[in-house]
Amino acid sequence: EKVGSTSVGSWWCAEGGWPSPNLRATTEIFYVFSGHGCVTDLDGMRHEFGPGDTVILPKGWSGRWDIMQPIHKVWVVHDHPNIEEFSNPIRAVITPLNDFAQSQLIPTGVRTDAIHGSPSGAGRTIYDVGPTEVGCWTCTPGSFPVFNRPTTECFHVLEGVFFLTNADGSARRCVAGDTVVLPKGWTGHWDIIETVKKLWVVVD
């Protein structure tokens, strides 16, 4: 699925390895469902990843891919105009699932816009470079509205059950394993039934 400058999908790949010498034209963020692999930066620094890890390949990255066990991932690709990283070489970023444990998240308290219950949130940003931001968010049961989102958000549901209701009244039940896109300008309503945890990507 493609919304504006953002595309979302899933990918499976068998064992193997290949060089990726050309500078990436986009920033890719992916969550690993299964398998093990490694991305190697241009100077030889290796970044291994496995189930539950989040991997970020910034625009301008180049190096090498190696898949040791077949990989299944869900990905978000952001097509933005400029290379925003200034390190040389540009490095891959790997965040293990443990970094999203509740103890690692920063509480934000009960939402002031709650219209039912006392939905209390916590979160953590792991990447914030140029127009691309990545993080984790959790929220306890309750309901709240969203009016005219200023950005596009793509997220993968790690835990929980909730309903998203669009402005026209249509609704979707979302559970762990689902991937959701909320376009810029989206207006709607969240109803969280069981505490939700999501890995999110927000793009300007």
C-alpha cells in the first residue's frame, strides 16, 4: 500500500547474501517476524537481527545483506528528498524488542482528551532524523478522538485489541499482527479494549 511518500508491505527471503553498493534512495524501517540476518555497513560493521528486532536503513545507506535463516518482515519505506544522516558511513540502526519493554518506556499519563475510561500512555522514540520518526507506544483501555492528523502514521500492532472508527462511521477491529496506516488528515476515534502496544513510523 502507498500513501503519499510512504509505502507499506511485507517481504520474505530465503538464505543468501548480496552486496548493496548503491546508496539507498529511501529510508526503510522493518520489523522482523521470523528468521535471522545481518546488514553490514560500508566499512564492515555488522548488525545482526532476528525475530522482534526493528531495523532502520536510512536513505544513503549502502553495504551488504546476508540472510542466515529465511526472513519474514513487515516494512515501511519513506521516500523523502534529502539524505538526512551525516555519519560516514551511514549506519544501519537495530533496536531489539527488549528495548520496548514497559520498563523502558516513558509514561505520559492519562490522555486529557479521553472520552471514556482513563487511557494512560507510555512511549519511546528510537529514531528521529529529518522527516522520519520511529518509536513504540502503549496505551491502556479507553476511548479518545483524533482530529485531522498533521502527519502520516504507519504502525504494526505488537499487543492488544482496539477499534479504529473513521469519520464516516466505518470501523475496523485491530489486533496483534495487524499493520495500520493513518493518512495525514485522518479524523476518527480510538476505542482500546485491551492494552495496546505498537511500533510506529511517523513521516512529515
